[in-house]
Amino acid sequence: MHTAEPGGSALLYQKRKSIFPKAVKGKFRSIKWGWMGVTLAIYYVTPWLRWDRGPYAPDQAVLVDLAHRRFYMFSIEIWPQEFYFVAGLLIMAGIGLFLVTSAVGRAWCGYSCPQTVWTDLFQHVDRLVDGDRNAQIRLQNAPWSVHKIGKRVLKWSIYLVISFWTGGAWILYFADAPTLVRDFWSGQALPVAYSTVAILTATTFVFGGFLREQVCIYMCPWPRIQTAMLDESSLIVTYKGWRGEPRGSLKEAKAAETTLGDCVDCNQCVSVCPTGIDIREGPQIGCITCALCVDACDQVMAQLGRPRRLIDYATLEGCERELKGEPPENVLKAILRPRTLVYFAVWCAIGLGLLFALGTRKHIDLSVAKDRNPAFMLMSDGSVRNAYTIKLRNMENRPRPMEVTLNDIPQAVMWSDDMPRSEADRSLVRVVPADQTEPMRVFVIAPPRTLPQDFHFKLRAIDTDGSGDSEKTRFDTPGESE
Amino acid sequence: MANIDNTGSTHGARIDEATGVETVGHEWDGIEELNNPLPRWWLWSFYACIAFAIGYVVVYPAIPLLDRGTPGLWGWTSRGQLAEESALAEQQRAGVMARLAATPIEQLPRDPALMQAAVDGGRAAFRVNCVQCHGAGAAGVPGHYPNLNDDEWLWGGDLKAIERTIAHGIRQPSDDQTRSSLMPSFGRDGLLTAPQKDDVTSYVRTLSGLEKPDASSGRGAELFAANCAACHGPAGRGDRQFGAPNLTDAIWLYGASREAIGATLTNAHAGVMPAWAGKLDPATIRMLAAYVHSLGGGEDFAPTSPSTPKVATDAHR
């Protein structure tokens, strides 16, 4: 792409080549339209979905509640210590990308990546305001005039509105959407809400409106990684050189002595490319495999009455078969090969593991921290007291009465710091509020000459479910160890 | 190997066929480097970073000088920020502190939230002011400073008594409400002879079952009634008015061995504690008292709320 200066010395810095992709119609353009609609809808609509969780939890379907350290996703509620679920989802997303890449090539880059989707959106804005490729180039080269300034202001304003909407939708994932929108416009939202919207508006405006393919080519590590994961069985967008070359226009073909290839060098594939590359140079890092050049070339081939798919979604293996004149391989067979199956198996295994962990996780938990300073306390009647900080965790969206019981040390009793010692007993009952952890400070007292020993606190929910937990801890005394 | 060039000139530069890009002209074992230029916006980002850095140096402290750094136009310092944040925290605590100062300590348990705030604040204040003698766990030091976790109190263990002890200290001549008493040095001042001391020691040790009664303790009982019962009580249960410890229980600040008790009889003990009233504000003293009371030995605990639904428990069973 970057050729040396004619004088022989290369420029130190590469000036950006402006790209004005031409509008195109075709199969892949339609797929891109549809998928753009789906991805944008997911992004903008998700925070507005509601999900009834009862009176003690928010009713937003997807909510990252940083203030209360909860992550809600439909019927799943994740506490901070269960972050491995999120880690699992991220690993699944990673393996999923490997799977998609090995099966259908850089489909993520071409269709789903936010940078691609928003760049596509902004390029449509360009066409809406300035017209198609040629009009855009004319306007770019025209001197500044009221007309040009007006067009630019209009275009950038639309960029800005889209960018603001994008940044604005992001914060709705972190708080109750209707409330936050009200607060945002009445100036009552937190400063972090405004600054987040400002930053994301700015990045969307710059990345989608101006940097575009520069992000893919210079900033993003993913094209490098994806490129390394492709093999000869991966689908890529490729130009069938053996069919197209030697290329030449119809006029040149008439004048030529030998028969020319199918490529008429009309440059349509280059003018529709959103990253401004020439696919005929072969697979390259700048190709996000959006396949718009396939649509463009197919149109031209159809007009000329030549076979379509001179530029095609194909595997290198398939190309070799075609070159040798062998029948093409079954597409399913190309996709279902050991590599994709292994990725799929790993992806499924992680998914099933997460589902299993979700289904079997306990919604009640007991944790005990023993006081170590002092480890034990001799009381005036010679009995021995140990102190513990106990946490009762209720992960359900309803308050639950829970009973903590001393399981061992037969003659010991306990009381907590919010009740008099005279009410000490073998068990204590607390109502743990919905979706919360209730801390308790508990004193356990045992008769004189009790020996140091391990024992268990038992926790039981004393409602219909009766689920529970137990934790081992230590009772220290001045006596000899058992 | 012909292309190796130590002078750094690019006479070996050529156009790479596959990419159409010029090489830099160096070759290492057949590996060459393409001379791809950086994008221009990258250069502008670099300039923008330089501009930002200059701005930073102007407004923030940045360049170290001999004794201090350049102050910066905004005059920001980390100490200043700390002071600001501390002031803000003080301001946020002001309401609680005012309520604490206005609430008599014996009424604290009726307001569980305020009580909890007092205990938490007291824990912090204890770490600053009290751990030097009483220890981080408030377990004291045998022979020197009493343990505050247990249920033995020299001067009283309810909230009010603890607050007074902290505020006015122990044996502080400059404070007229201080806790004060003086045990005579029976041995040193010749009030008891050595055999008499032995007998009193025997008797005191029988009170908590450390020794079986015998002839010596029998003689000691008479001496105890004559010399000690005034403060320690006829049964040796102590008297908090004088800070006289209970001699019948298992807790011995100065030791329970014959030697330790004998030494106490000879020279007596008179522990001291500063009066904190002039050093700490009343709310902090109240918080300290609440914290010490919460350590597990506090007396006269009024249940704050029926947080233990005993009846409900039984119903569910």
C-alpha cells in the first residue's frame, strides 16, 4: 500500500489516503444491513428490557450495579465473589471468536465489530449528506464555500448525535435506565455519568467519523491474531487471479493479441472497499472480509454475462480444487473439520460447566473469622470465651430467617454483641435482609478446663427450603491441646 | 551477507517485490525490514501528548528544586488534598458527632445505629490513644495494664462507669473527679510482719479455691477482716468505689502465685491512667467507652431491639 516516493526516499509519516466507499447492492450488503440492525438494536434496546425480580431487586434485565456490587443478567444475579462466571463468559467469547474465525474467517471484523458497524453507519451518513463516492470526492476537492461548510456542519452534527446516543446508551447498563435518563436531563445524575457520556461521545465521533479503517490497520491487535488463526480451510474473501488475469478493459481486450482474463479492471472492488484496499493484491491485513467487493464484482460480471464470483468468499483449498477443475467441496464439510469441532467442543464444555455451576450454586453461605488478638479470654468465673465475626449471606431476593448453631463443644453457649450475655444459647436466629450479607459478632463461652479444639458453626435457613451451610473454626483455651 | 552495512547508510535499500515497499537496507541472515511509515495522525497524537505534558508541568508541581518542587499554577499538593478530604470526612461525621455529644451514654443502646457508629469510631480512637498500654486486642499486659475484654472491672463495667474512668483517669491528682484509692504497703511500712503476710496470702488464695483452708489461712482470715475487708469487703469480693479488685474470681492482674500476692502485700499497687477529658473531645470519649463496653465484658447491657426473634424461631421449629 505504501509505495516509496519516486525520488527513492520514503516519507517518514504516512498521510492518510481518504476513502470514499461507493454504495453497493447485493447479497452481502443485505446481510450487513440486517446484521447492523440486529447489533445496533441489541446495544440500544437491551438496557430498556425489564425483568421482574420481586420487590427487593432491580427490574432491569441487564444491569451492572457497581454501587451495590451486583451484576444482573435476566434470571442470573452475580455477586462480586462469583466473578468467575463473568470470566467464564469472557473466555467463551474468546473461544467463540476462535470458532467463528476458523469456520467463516474474519466474520467478526467484517460484520460484528463495533468499529465496523459504526464506521458503516457513519459512511451511510456521508452518502446521505454528501452523495455517493464521486460527489464526496468532488466536495472534498472543492474550495471552502458556504455550501461546503453547510454540508460539513450538517454531517458532523449527525455524527455528533449518533455519537452522543451511543455514549448515552452505554451508561444505561450501569443504572436503572428510565431513572438515569430523567436524572441525566434534569442535571441530577452523578458527574461520572456525564463524563462517561462525554468521553464515549468523543471516541465514537473520532473513531467512527474520522479514524475509521485506521483503527483496524494501525490500532487493533485483532487483525494480526485472526490472520494467524486462518488456515487453508478458512473462508476468506479472495480474488481468483487465475480467472481474472491478465486483466484489461474491454477495449484493451479487443486490441490485445492474447485472450485476457475475466477482470476488466473496472476498479469497482476498490471503490466499494470501506478500508480502501485492492483485494486483487491478495489476502491482506486491511481486509476485514465484509465481502462488499464480492457484491460489486458480481454486479459487473452479471452485466458482462461472465460467470459470477470472480471475487469470492472461498477457502484456499477450494480455490486450488477449482483451479484443477475438481468439483467444489461441500460447504458443511469445509466448516465441520477437526479444528472447528475442537473449538466448538471446548466452547460447549465451558458453557455447560458454567450452567452447571449456576444451577448448583448455594444461595446461602456462612463465613467465620475468629478473633486472634486475643485468641481466648479467661473470664472471672474461670470459663473461657472466644470471639468470632460471622457473616450470614442471603443471595435470594427475599428476607430469610436463619439460625446459627454451635455444633460441637457440648457445654458451650454463645451470644452476640447486640444482646445481653444472660440470653446466651446454643443457637441464634437472625433475619437476613434480601440479597444481603449480615455480619454478626459472636462470643462463645465454654466452662473452665475446656480443651482447645476445632468445632463447627452450622447455618440453616428456617423457612420452607431449609438449605444450609457449615464452617469449621477453632476454639482456643489456655489448656493443653487435644 | 553482502548487504550488511555498519555505517547505517541505506545503500542496500531496494523495493520489496511482494509488498512494493522499500526496505530499510539492513539484512540479518536474510531477514529484512520494510520501511513502512507511521500514520501522520500518530505524529499528531505524539505532539498532543507533548502539549499535554507541558500543560501538566505548568499547572501541577513537577520539577524538583533544591528543597521543594515547582508549585504549579493550581497550587495542588497531596497534603492539601488530604487536608481537604479529611475536612470533608469531618464534615460528614459532624452530624453523628453532634448527636453523640448530645446523647447521655446510658441512652446510647436505645439508638442501635448511633451505638454502632460509636463502637466503630471508638475502635479507631482506641488504636490511636489506648493500644500503647492496653494492646491492639485490648487484652492488656499481665502485671501492668488490665484486660478490657473480660468481665472483671476494677472501677465499674457499665457504659457510664467506663466513660467516667476514661474521662477522668485513674489516680490523676490534677483531676478532682479522678478514680483514686491507695492500698497500704503492708510489708514495706511494717503494718504486717513477714509471717502475717504469709497467712494473709494463704487466706486470699483460699477465696478463689487456689489453696485448701488450713491453720495459716485461718490466722490470715482474722488479719484480712482487720486490715483488708474495709476495701475488699468481708468476703473479699472487692469494692468498685475504691477500685479494690474482687479476690474470689479467676482474674489476677498482678498474678495469683504466693510470690505475686506476697509482693502486692509488701509494696501494694497503684496503677494510673491519664485523664482523657482534656485531650479528647467528649464525643470521642463516649465512643471509646462504647467500644470498650462492646468488647464482650460490658455490664448492664440493655437489649436494643428484639433482633433475636425467639418466638418466631420456636414457631418455625
